Amino acid sequence: MIQESLPLEASLVETIKDERPKFIHRFWKSGMTKLGVFLLLFLVLFSYVGPLIYRHSAINSHLLATDASPSAQFPLGTDSVGHNVLAQLMVGGQSSLEVGFAAAIVAMIFGTLYGMISGMAGGWVDTVMMRFVDILLSIPSIFILLFLNAVFQPNIFLMIFVLASTAWLGVSRLVRAEALTIKNQLYVEAAHAIGTRTLRIMVRYLFPNIIGTVLVASTFQVADAILYMAGLSFLGLGLPPPTPNWGGMLSDGMNYMFQNSWWLIYPPGLCILIAQVSINLIGDGLRNAIETRER
Amino acid sequence: MIKYIIRRILESIPTVIGVTIISFVLIHIVPGNPVRIMLGNHYTPLRAAELTKTLGLNKPVWEQYFIWLGNLLQGNFGFSYTYEKPVASLMLQALPHTIIIVVVAVLLAHVFAVFLGSVQAYFENSKFDQIATVINYFFYSMPSFWLAVLLVIFFSIDLPWLPSGGIVNTQLSNPGFGDWAKHLILPIATLFLVSVAGWARYMRSSMREALLQDYVRTARMKGSREFRVIFIHALRNSILPLITLFGLSLPALLSGALFVEEVFNYPGMGLLYWDAVNARDYPIIMGVTVFVGLVTVIGNLIADILYGLVDPRIQY
């Protein structure tokens, strides 16, 4: 039975493959998307290549030059304990990008599995699984994240899982909705009829069709995770020192805003903003490219 | 209709119960003896024994949950040992402060977003539309806490017009309504700016779709003035999704309020929660978590019912 189904399956997979070059073309043709990609590339270079060129420690305190305004020695000045702000921004970018992407990937994998299982199972299993998502979504993430961070005082790995613990919810809902529509498509019914196992249907038919939705949702999750991480650090419950973080730098800077220490406030905020804008632009670009395919 | 409302209310009960379970479980994953944790620095054997009895900690966990739930239903949210006050009275004190900034910001943001989005859609791809889109994008991506800090720098430090935090000027002997209102401007402005951008984006696409509909063409053909076509025919239909969007954006609003309250040292629910987290004041943490969950569920419920009321196309 399964042997006979192969040519049909192969032709379906072919159609999906044919879409790929066009998809990349559509994604890349928008100027806004290009801007997003360049901004993200800039952040990556700034955070990872920057420290190789600008070789100054982010952790060492220059006790003779605390709260110094920008100069040749410190292009973005120093903070109240003499940290080099530029060097801190670069290292802070590393943890932000790593945690942001890792949390989104963990959330994407878990959310996709959860949503696919819920949608395919249907019936009361689906009701119970989605009700659980609804309940967790009812409590604003920041309240849960703040509490978890206060109790567990996370390192970088725990932080990834704490952020993912709320980020997967949205993904699973979207995946489940897609799974419900695809489940009733003729080609899935046909696959069922020729005796294809559910697991195979999920991998060969469901997954290729939802990968677009998953990709778009996860892209926005990267932005959210970076924002939440900065927000938690801003509220004093981020990664423990000495790891610098944009949000933590900003909240330190806030204590000195009456002294006009603009270099403590604008650069970290701008970094968070660039991360948000770039990833949101890329997410919008992906969504537009995918929606056109579906039209 | 009534049937639908009752069904929706009944449907949200399990979610509410779920929220209470999550809040209860959250506290119980904290390692350590709960009584010692709840009492914190105020630990005495006598108090511990008393609290163990009130919470029923010598009983099985599920029974503890029902005791706690029973107390919640009677409005007893527990006792905060950092403030030496019942949690319910602390929350009642903080709540009006949060309600005023959130409600005013949401109302203003809705009105402005509807207007801006409609105008953008009408003049699609004009210079105005393009500039507004870029500005929207900017504020949409802006972290609320950074925006709050920037507003303080611009309007409290560089231009010393507005207070940078709190709700009352302690230096005035008789601070009146004007002083209070002044303290509200920056928190409301922050929440307004971060909410308006997303909603305007949404409104723009919703209005754009409405303007392409047949009934708009019909209205034009029968000679209605352009103003009437846009603001009566198209707007009424394109505004509907915003009701659902409001329900969905409630968690984001409450999160935003938490950051804003922290920056402006504004004594609302968010600041109460943040202080409680820092002091590990678990009764407050549990109380506020249940409360914000409840607000979100009820908000979504109201949005759903409202949607059904204003859209006659919805069948039950």
C-alpha cells in the first residue's frame, strides 16, 4: 500500500520544492526586508567582530575614569564603576542575540510539536491541550518571567528556557489552527485512505505546509525574547553580573540621567530598538513572501 | 444572544480555575518551606504555627489549594508580611492608579489609531502614509521602558515641565487635582505611544480592505459625500476587528503598565508586583498573578460579547 503512494507523494514534494526560489526572490525584493537583514547583519558584526577589532575589556573597571563622557579612549564613555560602555554594548549584544535566537528555536520546536499533536488528535485531547495554552496565555508573560527569574536566578541556559516557557504558547496556537485546516484537505484524506500512518502524514504533509507559519511566528519570537531579556535586566532580574546586558545598562544609566549622562541611556536603548526593528522587518518580509504563495 | 453570552461565560470558568491553579503551582515550585518563605524576615515560631494552620499546610496539597481558593472567593488574598497588611487592601489601593493610566491611554490610543489608520488607508502610498508607516514602525518596535526614560529626559529634565515620577508633589503643601494630573501625563503618554502604533497598523489594513468593498462603491454611486462614505460606511465595518484586538492586547498592556510604573515609580499594580518579587512577598505575588489573569480572561470575554453585539452578521 505504502509503496504505491510514493509517486503521488513525490509529486507533492516536487511542487513544494519548486516554490523555494520564488519565495526567496519575493522575500528579497522588498526594500524594507533588505533594511532589516542589513540591520541584523550590522548587529551580528558589531557584537561578534566588534570585540576582535575594538580590543577592550567589557568587565574591567577603570576606577580612575568613572562616569567619563565619550573621548578618544572611551568612544561611548564609561559608566559609574568605570566600565567601557562600547565594549559592554558589544558583549551585551552577544548574549542578547544568543538567548533571543535560542529561546525562539526551543519555543519553535516545542510549540510546533505541541500544536501539531493537538490539531491532529482533535476531540477532547485537543480541547484540553489548547485550554492549557489559553490559561498560560491569560497571565501576561512578564509576570511569570519576573517570578521565575527571581526564584531561580538564572544563568544563560536557564534564561533560554525561562523565556521559551512562555514563547511557545503563541506558536502552538498558530500551528494547531493550521493543522486543523490541513487535516481536512483532500490530499490528507487521500493519504489516510491509502493507509499512510499519522506520523508520516504529520512529517510529509502537515509539516511542509506549516513551516512558513512557524518560521514567521518564530521570527517575531526572537524579537520578543530579546525584548523580554532586556526588560528583565532592566527590572533588575536578568542575567547575574558581570555579564553585561543592554537592559541592565539602561537601568544603570537611568540612575544618572539627571547628570546628563546621555551615553549611558541612548546607546543601549538604540541597540534594543535596532534589534527589534531589524527582526520585525525580517518577520514582516517572511510573512509577505509566504502570504503571496498562498494567494 | 443571551444563550451565547451565558455559554461564553461558562466556557471561561475553566480558564479562570486554571489561572488559579497556575498561580498556586508557581508558588509551590519555589524550593524550601513555604511558611518560612512567606514570612521571610518576619519569621517567628508562633507566626509560623499560625500560618501553617490558616493555610492548612499540614493537609494534602489539593486540600491546601481548595482552602486557598475558598479564601480567594471570600476576597481574602492572604497577608503581606513586608507591608504588615492584607494583600487585598494593598491591591485595592494600587488598582485605581493602574486603571486610570491604562484606561485613559487605551481610549486615547484607540481613537487616535482609528483616525490615523483610516487616513493612512485612504491616502494609501502617499507621502503622508509612508512617513506615518515609518513612525508607526519606530514606536511599534520601541521598548516601553526606554521610551519612558526618554520622555523623562525630554520633558522632566531638559524641559522641566512635568514631574519624573510618583503621583504627588510632596513639596506642595496642598497638592490638588492639577498636580495629580501632571503626574499622570508621562505614564499615559508612554502607554499611549507604544499601543497606538500597533493598532494604527492594524486599522490601516482593515480600512484598506473595507474601502475596496462593494458597499463603499454603492455608497459613492448613490452620491454620498466622501466624508460620509469613509466615516460612516467604511469605518463602521473596519473598526470591528479592533474590538477583538483590544482583548488580545490586554496582556501586553498590563506588561507595559508594569514597566511604566517601575520607571515612573508610580504606585500601581505593576509596581506592587515588582516590589513583591524583589522582596519575595509570595502572598502578593500570588494575588496579583491571579488578578491579572482574571482581568485578561474577563477582558477577552467582554471583547467577544461586544463583537457579537455590534456585528449583526455573527450568528449564534
